Amino acid sequence: MDTDLLKEFLIESTESLDKLDQLFLELENNPSDKDLLNSIFRNIHTIKGTCGFLELVKLESIAHKGENLLDSLRSGRFNLDQAISEALFELVDAIRQILGQLDADNTEGTADYSKLEEKLCALNDPTRSSTAADKNEAEELEKEFQRILAENVAREAGKTPLLVQENVPVEAEQIESKKQSNAADLSLRVDLHLIDSLLNLVSELVLSRNQILQITKNMNEGSLTRATQRLDQITSQIQEGVMKTRMQPIKNVWNKLPRMVRDVAKACGKSVVLETSGEETELDKTVIEAIKDPLTHILRNSIDHGIESPEKRAAAGKSGDGLIKLEACQEGGFVVIQVTDDGAGLNTGRIKAKALEKNLVSQVQISRMSDNEINRLVFAPGFSTAESVTNISGRGVGMDVVRSSIESIGGSIDLSSVSGKGTCLKIKIPLTLAIIPALLVKSAGKRFAIPQNTLQELVRVTIEDFTKSTKEVGKKRFFDFRGKLMPLVFLNKTLSIDPTDAPKEAVVTIAVVQAESGVFGLIIDEVMDNEEIVVKPLSKQLKSIRYFSGATILGDGGIALILDVNGLGQEIESTSQQQGASVEAHSEQSKTEVSEFIVLSAGNNRRVALPLSNVSRLEEFENAVLEMAGEQCVVQYRGTLLPLIDIGSILHSAKDRTGNLSVVVVHSEKKLTGLVVDSFIDIVTEVPGMEIKGGKAGILGSAVLQGKVTDLIDVQALFQGGINASGE
Amino acid sequence: MPAENSFEENLTQHVSFRMGREEFTINVGDVQEILNSASLSQVPTSSKTIRGLINLRGQIIPAIDLSERLQYEGTISEQPMIVVVRDGEEIAALLVDEVGDVLSVDPSNYESLPPTLSAVLSKCSKRIIRSQSKVMLELDVKAILDFDGRDNA
């Protein structure tokens, strides 16, 4: 057997099979669509034709039976029904099995397909179809006659594979396939390794270009400058072009999924519809290979555990068909893939129980976790909550393996879930070999790169202004940035490269960056230059360090780490988990801070203040997350319910609330309450002057702070009052 | 020994190197190249096992302090020699004190690992080999590269 020809055949036939899967699925929904039937017939016919050349007897035989059946269908002798549909899918699987065998050892394998062939023949009988019951005898005879004729012709033709078998229909086929092959002439098959080495050379070229640009920057040779500019232009264009050669639309992965979803849903006794969008989004070929399995697993999980049975769905008022949405889009240097189902959502209680049972977390740790954090435990190794571990989603290696597969290509995965409504998995994958614009900076003598797409602004302030505009709340530092409090991250401190966080220069440089958790200011020592850098992934041992998303080689051959702003942004979250500690720390210092007040506006531009030592955090909540617990307005906050008190209403001058709520979270003896205010004004260290005691409940009195009349909030009273109001 | 030459087809080649006072080996197939020196770029918040990153002709690879990795007594010198190893697509640089000769070893001189080996050494070694009247560990590159480089201190 000619191995080159065989290889070609395998590649093309596999593509045909994938197409067939799709077509069969469509056919199920449009059983009498003539174009579909013709298209399917052509595909099988092509496979069967080449089989003759390559002497693939088994394959030819089953393809032939399938072809007959399809011919009957497209001629309208009878219609598609459930049994035929199943048989056709079986046919595709059988062909796939043989192709797999051929790929492995050049043989058709030892499996016996006679049962399948019998089934296909039996189905190719108009008298068994329910719609045939109405036909009269003459038509039945006619059909029988046609069928026998077709079989005879086929049997004859089977002996001489090189002959064209059915004259009239095939002419049309030939013209069609000619048209198709013209389209095929416009594309090439290229060895992946060749493209890989081209791509490597291109990135080396980019580095060389950067070097040359750097050297010639300071020279003033006219012709050299022009030549360098030309080199720059051409390099960029080559870079773009070569990267494009490896990019493929994600639908190349997705086209197999509808079939899988159908099979799994059937096996689970559920009904699921798969909706896709963004299938034209392009990904590098290696990435496409890497996400196939994770996506498959996620979908299987979703169908098996997420989507409820039709009865449960009906009981919950949902539509009988479960919906899974598969979306892809490009965001900056990433491709974002989202899998959303409208099933039952994650069972946080069960996850909690399993995690404790498997000793993945301690009781103490889990009591501090928010629901989201508990849900994320499904990614921990050795975790599986399936009561009955099914064949479908496997045992306890699931989401952990999914996450490491995705992380191995430099991506990340996260999930969110609403009980009863559904689950959403979000996968972010960097475009490999991305060449991204970045800002080079220096901190503690080391060079780092900040991706431009995360950078909003650069701010430089003198030390005096910096100290004036920085406030400390809890254990966090904030910078008063155009009226908003922006959390600060000191890069040197976070990376432990310089223990103090006092700025060294006379000027403080802040990079205002946008992370998933929000905007924050990154304090660095020095800004260097804007540059296009080649992103090189970190080795697997370093991938788990959340502060870096990769590394790059600079013009002088040195290495700069690329900062991951999302990882750095998590610093802001984690310090607040030490709330308990910071509360103690503050009460120790309460002597010196007794005259530090936080000033806010509440209820129609009135000013209120309370001692800073009572303040844990400043938060913002959307109006939508407010809920009622009995008579008390609350919001879900870090795993507990935070009672909210509207300061404005205490002052009897409440404003109508729209949009986001600014809330000051105060603590007293480990209890928390949220005070709803209008906005934050300032933090002052003053001795309050001219106090007038008494007033409404919850107010200590009035004083003058910053030259204005300010009501001082009685925090203790609020806590006591709050408890009484809700009847505890 | 002359007898070894007649089994040339079966001989395996090993790169030998010294850490402290002991010698170790790695199969030649796992070694890409040897470097006399390289400039290291440190990675903040990484463990001591990773001394930094090296730019190897455009590829950024980790420089692994082998004595830290194997929890071996003593430290690698400040001017280490570098054994660049490969496991499939992954490449890394192992820092050692000194690289020695390439040894040819007949499989009859293989021995299994003694049970007295530390857990880390056990995991990162394939077998013991005898050569030129010395007894040395043959290290397993795949196992050596399998660790988390974060500093958990």
C-alpha cells in the first residue's frame, strides 16, 4: 500500500468524518433536507471510492452499505427515523475506528462489522418505515425492484473497484468534486515543524531588530536610519504573517463537540442544547490541541452533574432542554472561552463537606472562605463530589487535570456559580508567542515589563504630595487619586526585594493598572521605555508564581520578568484576610489614633465622622445585592451577612439611593456592620473642637472638623441599636 | 577493561559531574550541552532551588541549584558549571561544581537503588552505576525537573 497515498487518505477522510458528524446532527433536525442528504451522500461516496484504490476491503464494504442507505434517503424512498439515525452514527464510528487502525499499523483491524452491515441493509428497506404503511402495493413493488437493482449493480461493481458504478448520479458528483478540488488548490498542507522553526526565527529576528533599533537610536546617519526603519517595517509584517499561518479558528475544536454533547446527554437521560458563538476566534494550533480535552471534560461535567433531569428542570420552572453556551472572543493578548450552563449550579455545601472530608482544608481555613473560594476547591487535586462516579466524568482527577492542562499553556481557569441558576467556567489563554507592547520599568535595580493593555496611566508625585495623599485604612494604603481611594501595591515589598516601603527617590512613580479585581496603583522606582517584547513562557517550576506571567529578552540580552497585574492585585485582597490581626493591631495603637477620624458625607451633604480605629474597610456594593433578613437590610459579605445601617436615615435626611452604595465596614468586638454613606471625604487627625453633645440615637454629638460642622457617629450605640432592631 | 569493548552496542553513555565530594551521572541522551558559565537573572519570590533564569540563545531556561534540589549537604560554588538538560520539550540548566568525563557503562554494572537513600534522592535517581571502580547515582532528569519553584518560607 502506498503510504503517502494512505496518509493523504487518512487526513482527508478524517476531515470528511468530522463533517459527517456535523451533517448527521443537522439531519436529525431537518430529516428531509435534500441538500444535506446529497452532501452526506457525496462524502461517503468519496470515502468509498478511494477505498477501492487502496484495497481497503472492510472499509469499502461498510461505506458501500451506508451509501446505499443514503441513496434511498435522498431519493425519498423513505424518511429518516430514529433507528436510521443511530445506524448512521454507528457507521461514522466504525469508519473512524478503521481509520484509527490504519493510522496505527496500516491494517484495517480485526473488528467484525457484519452486524453493522446487516443493520444498514435491513434499514434500507422501505417496507419497515412507518411512512410506508400508507403506500399502495404498486409503489411498494416498484421500490423493491429498485432496491434489488441497486444491490445487484453494487455487487457487480464491487468486484471491479476502479469502474464508476452508478452512471447518471455520478456525473453530477464528478462535476461537484471538481469544483471542490479547485478550492482545495488554493491551500497547502505544511508540516507543522516547518512553521514552528519559521516562527522561532521570526522571534529571533524581532529581538535582533530591537537590538539594532536600540543601537541606531542615538546615531544620526540618515541612510542607516532609513534602512533601519525599513527593516523595522518588514520585520513587523513578517511577524504578523507567520503568526497568522498557525492560527486556526476555534471551530476546528468545536465542530466535534455537538456530537459529543448529544451522545453524553442521551447517556445521562437528559436533553441538552449546545449554543456556540465566536467560533471564528483564532487560536494558535498548539493551543487548540491543548484545550480539546479540557473543554470536553468541562462539557461532560456540565451535562452529567450540572444540567438537571427534565423532571427536575420542569419542577424548577426551567425549560426541558438544558442550555450550554460556548463562547469565545479575543481580549487584548488573550483568548477568553466561556462555558455557561443553566443547570443547578455548584453545590457549595457538598463541596465544603467533601473538602473537609478529604482533608484538603481545615475547619478554620474553610470558615474564613467565601462561597466563591469554596467553589474553587473543585480544582484541588483529588477532589470529586460525584456520588456515583460515572464513566462520563470520571473519578476525582477531573477539574484538577483540566486546570493544569490549561496552565501548562500559560492560561488560567476560573469558575463562578449561582445555586439553582447555573455555572460559568472562564478560560483565559494567552496568544502564544505573543509580541506585545509593554512598558519597561525598574524596581530595586531589577527590570520588569508591564503589558501596555493593563496600564492606564503613569503618575509621578513628589514625596510630600504622596505622603499627604496616602491614607491607611486597616492595613492597606490608599492613594487619593482624583477623589477616589485607589489601593496601592508596593512592588519592592510584594516581591520581597526591598523590605521597606518608603520610596527612595524624591519622586514617587505610580503605575495605575487595571486588574481583574479592579484598578490599583503599583509603586515602582523608575520608568524606562516603551517596547514591543516577545513573551516567553516561564518554565513549569515557576509558572505557579502569581506575580509573573512570563519573561522576555531585552535588547541587551538581559532578562526582564513580565508582571502579572492580576496576581499583584490579589495582594490587596489577601491583606484584608488578616482582618482579625489588623483589628488587634489597631486597638493597640488606639491611644495614638484616638483623634484620627474618617470624614464622610451622608444624607443630603451632611458631614459625619467616626474614629478611624473602628473602621475595617471601605467597600462599594451594587444596589442589586442588597437583601432583607427580617426587618434588617443586609448584604452577603465574605461568607456572612453584613447588616447595613443607612446613616442618612439616622440623620433623618435620607437620599434616594441609586447606583452603587459606598459602605464603611465598622467593627466592634469582632462583629461587623456596614454604614451606608454617600461618599468618602477625608481622613483627619484633629482634636475635634466645639463639641455639642447628644442628639439623635446613634450620634454622639457634633463637632467641627476641617472647619465644618460634622456629626460624630456613636459606633457602640449603632451596634447595640442594630441588635435590638432585629430582635436578637 | 578490554572485556567492555566487545559489548559496545550495549554500552550506555553518561555525563559525570561532581557535587561537593560526590560524583553523579546523567544519561547522555538527557544532556543537551555543557556551559562553563552563564549570567543569571534572579526571580523574586522563587525558592532557593532556582538560582535564576538564563538566556540560552533566545530561550529562557531556569537555573536549578542541584544541591538544593536534591537537598544535598553543602552548596554549589559561586562559579558553577552548567549542565543543560532536556526532558521532552522542557529544557533546564543544572548548576553543579564541576563536570567530569563521559563514561561508557555496560548494563551489567547497573545496580538498584539502596533503601537507605533519602526520599528526594530516591525519587530523583534511576539507578546506581559502577564505573572505573567508582559507585555513582544516575539521576532522573524528569524527576529532577518536577517541583514547585515558589518560595514557601
